[in-house]
Amino acid sequence: MSQVRIRVLAGCAAGALAIGSLIAAPVLSGSAVAQSGEGAVRGKIEVKVLSSRYDLASGGDALVEIKASEGAKASEIKLSLNGRELVKPLSYDQPTNTLRGLVTGLDTGANWLQARGPSGYSVSQPIVNYPITGPILSGPHMAPYECRTKESGLGEATDANCSAPTRFDWFYKPSAGGAFKAMADAKAARPADVAMTRTLDGRSVPYIVRVESGVINRAVYRIAVLDDPATTGVAANEGWNGRLGVVFGGGCGTQYNQGSNTATSVLSDLYLSRGFAFMNSTELVNQQHCNPVLQGETLMMLKEHFTEQYGVPKWTVGTGGSGGAIQQMVITQMYPGLLDGLQPSLSFPDSSMQTADCGLLQNFWRSKDGKKWTEEKKDAVAGYSNGTCGSWERSFVRTIQAGFADGCAVSDKSLVYDPKKNPKGIRCTTQEMRVNIYGRDPKTGFARRPIDNIGVQYGLKALNEKTISVDEFLTLNDKVGGNDIDGGFSAKRTVGDEEAIKAIYASGTFNTFKNLDRVPMLNYRGYTDTTTPGDIHDRHRDLTIRARLEKATGGSANQVIWVADRAQERSKPAVVDLGPIALDVMTKWLDAMAADPAPLTAAKVVKHKPADAVDAYWTPDGKRVNEVASWDPATSWNKVYPLHSEPRLIAGAPVTNDLMKCQLKPVDTADYAVKFSKSQQTKLKKVFSGGVCDWSKPSVGYATVKGTYQRY
């Protein structure tokens, strides 16, 4: 039987009020009449699990709070776990009449924490505990799975789940500036050249950072916080301002490994200099597994650990670009409450964009028929600036190619799928990363795949604007084809698996932006649309996000869009760095919300919106211009930073671009702005014999997220 212990958190930050960063947990309370000679004394006890939802605890411990009222005294409450008396007391706070502390020794599975008053009344709180290795919600772990603890400086893994001992390292910022320096011996005298920093709450402290490193849910994590080991050591966080930042990494990968990082990867001067705690995880890098269910589960477990060891954050804010932006928004839809504010940069709405389209178009343009096309015509069909479709193909079209060994990122390449040599091998595709979400096709044993291009009229807008001819339009759509189940090019178009399509919506993997109106969201980016040879981070995605948000919630007042110029040379800084500006505005916004005791609602978010949290662009010389972001090309914003598009929008999709598989309608030449000859009409009906996309109808299988904290 495991030992039962209680750890009392040090530091006043542990008592900070959170605005919604904790997962909503049921509060069990009880009251009774005392049966004693002193007469009837009513008492009430409330038990809360602060570190997680009571049924989603992990790692064998939980931060709890016991509150007494109606005549009861918290100092007189006795606690037991699974019938075993807790000997060490929780921290007692007399003004609030509460006990708070970390209960350890939880068994795997169901546990019962009982609080008993001196007159006999009691309350029992269930706590369901899972291993720190996971999984809790995401379903069976992927296999094979290569460890990277050694590459991350944590030594050899101690088990098959790539676990490693927790370690602490200290770094400091030198007074002369420059990069952080490692402290070889944290117990030695404070370095003579250590800088001082002033936190948000006005305290001046040595700029020394403690980094905690370990493994949670099979992923390497790092937590950084200001801490001077000469004065307090590991137990206290005297420099922490009570706020927590989480960074999310980009990409969309298909790797069968743990991922690696270093202790210095979490040393963000922007956050740490202000007193934030700051954390990351290899699982919170989209390039690892591109699985938002797994990412949200990992964030949930990591934040639980943080809360237990450091205290309840006043609020938690996300940051990160591209795939890191995707994670912030999709996790908030699936797991509301983990992030209180979002700072997505270089945003996409999710990782379910129709990136395969660019592969198909590029393949067509390499063909005999496509080689005749001018760059102007290609761009008119793709919607992007010149070269961007090629960038999409080089970077992410490979995530649908089952046998792309580099995508699997395993040391033993013989494990990788080959249709002839190794048909049972691991497949390096996004759908395999999400097999617990999509399911497997019983006919093939492969993960179901949701991508589809049946009925899509590539280049429709270009045709109607007469940039391409009718014959070019017909040839393109006749020859564009699709992808086979292994990701190879096929003369036939791609038919999406309807079970996978239903699952991508129901799970929230496709972001319909439900639940996203209850968080401040500041989308910002440097303008990269016209970067040579093509940058995939088009700024029109921010407007697609807004359109989906408005469709789901009826408004978008909680979203702010900012754009500034980016340095023309990547080695040089941009004229305006939006990151610090965004953090300052977000801090004002979330602090105001935290000071308001009213329940979290969409109206509360908008009520506390700072005056400078409005749409704006910065001119190339650094001047801010407040203007509502719009699709209208006539606005001054769009003249400075022109908007582009993408293949599905050019094909007629709505600006929400939220159809994985369109419903079909019969071909009708009256729908086009150009005339077709009789032979062209015949070919049109042959090319689209099953019909063309009816974009006025929802996607096949469309639905908003089925629920939050779903199990797989």
C-alpha cells in the first residue's frame, strides 16, 4: 500500500485566483448537525481538486482545497485517503477558513479523499488517478516510439515510456546583456555579473532562472521560473508573478519518436524578465505528431503538474506561430479552460487544410499540358502569390505519403512502410498520427483518411474572370486527379473516408471555433505573403478564422488581428516586433478579467478588452494604423499588405473554408460567367459526371465539436 503524504506549497503565489485556467471540477459539499452535548452546531465542508478535473488526475498526487463554513472550522477537519488517515496537516488559512495542500500517494484508478468535521459530518471527494506516462484521454500510445531523453540531456530513458529523472538547472542573465549563462554550481556564490530584473508586480530580483526538466505523457518538458538558489532553493518561487506562459511549436509532423529539446529552449527573456513562469514540451511542437487530442492531453497533464508544484496560476496564456498557433486554438476548442488567452502568430485555423491541392496542381503543371501555363495563370488558380504552392508541396504534402521515411523520423528505416517490401510497416502520414481519432479501415488496416476533392472545380474564379480559358479549365480539372491511399498521385480524384470526416469534425480536430469566444485572442503576424520563393503563412487565414468564429458564436469581438512588415532579410530584425506589444496588451486584458469575480462569459471577455486591443496594421516604417481587417481590397490595409487566396477559395468555397467534403449538385452552365460550346459542355459534364461542389451546403459529416475532454 502506498504511503500517503501531503506537501504544503510555499509562497503566496499558490493562493492566486485563477480566471478560468483550472478545468471545471465538481465541488462536493456536505453539512450535518453535530451530535454532541454542546448542542447543535451546523457545519459545511467543501472539497475542491484545484490541480485538475477530479476524474483526470495524474502522477499520483493532487492539489486540494478544503473550505469550511456555517460554523465549521477548517483547522479541526480530519482527512483520510482511501480510509488511511493523513497525518501531516494541510496549510491552514484562517481568514478564508480553508486548508490547502498537495495530497500524494494516490492509487491508480479511483480514490476517495474524506474530510470529517469534529461533530461527525463528512464529505468524500473522488479522485481518479492515471499514470504520469499517460494516456488519459488520447487512446493507446503509438508504437514504435523512440526515446530522445539522452539527446535532451536527461540521460538514458528509464522505461519503455521514455521516462527520465526530474532535474533542475540554473541560468542567469549577465548584466552586460547577451544570452543566458549556465550556473555550473547553483549552491555557489551568486555570479558577480548577474543582472537584475523588475517583475510585473514591481519587485526587483536577481535575473536567475531555474529550469525544471522531466518527462510527462512520454514528452520532455521544461518549466522556467525566476529563482535565486542562494536565498530559497527549489521549494519557493520568489520571482514568479503568478502568471504562466506556454509556448507551442510549429509544423505538422508524423514522427514516431519522443522529440528532443534543451533546457535553454524555455529561456524566453520576454516572459521571464517580467516574472512569468514559462514552459514547453516536445509534444507541444506540432511537427512531432500533429495530433491535437494528444497535445491537449499533454498540456492538461503538464499544467496539472505545474499547479501542484508551483501553485495555481492567476492565468495562463499561449504563444507560438504557425503550427503553434493551430495548437492554441484547437486545444481551446477541445479542452477549454487550459488556456485563458491566446496569442497565435502566423495563424492557420487548424492542421486540416487542403494542402494536398497544391501537390495536385504542381503535379499537373509539371505535365505536358501544364507546362504551357504562364505563372500568371498558375497564380490565378492557386490563389497564392507566386511560388507559394510549390512551398506547400515541399513542406507538407509529404505528410500524406505513407512511405516517406524521413517523415517517420525513426533510426531504423527498415520499419517504414513499403507497399511491396514492407506492407506492414509504419506509415508516415498525418492520419496515422490520428488513428485513435479517425479509426482504421478494416479492409486495409490503414488509418482512415478524411481528405477529399470530389466535385472541386479548380480555377473556377480564374475562369469566370477570364484569366484562364474554358479549355484550360476543363483540361486542368480532367487531369488534376487525386492521391491514392499511400499518398501517390492518381488519375482518379481522392474520395474521403466519411467515417474519418465525421470524426475530424466531432473531435474538434477540424476547428469550427466553438468555445473560442471565451478567450481573448490576438492573432498577429509579420507580412510574408509575397516572400520569395513563396511563404505558406498567408494573412488571409486570420480572416478565415474570424469568419469561422462568427459562424460559431455570432461575433468576433474577442479576436484582434495585427499585421506588421517583416524584415526583408531574415537575418535582420523587423521594424516592429509585435510579440512584446501583444504580451503587454494581453496582460492588461487578462489582469482585468482576473480582477472581475463574475463568471467567465463571452461578454466578460469583451467587457475587459483594452482600448488598444483593436485591429491594426503597422506600415513598413513602423507607424500603427487602426483599421478593421477586411476582405475588401480597397481598404488602406489591403493596399499596403495585399490579401491573397488559396485553391479552395478560388474553386468557390466560402470564406470559412470549412468543408472537408462538399455536397454535390448537377452541372449547370448558367452558373458560369463564360460561355461553353456544345463540345465543351459535353466535356464539362464528363469531367464532373457526379456533379460539382454545392458550396451553399455544409460539408458531408459537418458538425461542431461533439464535446470537450472526449475519450478515445
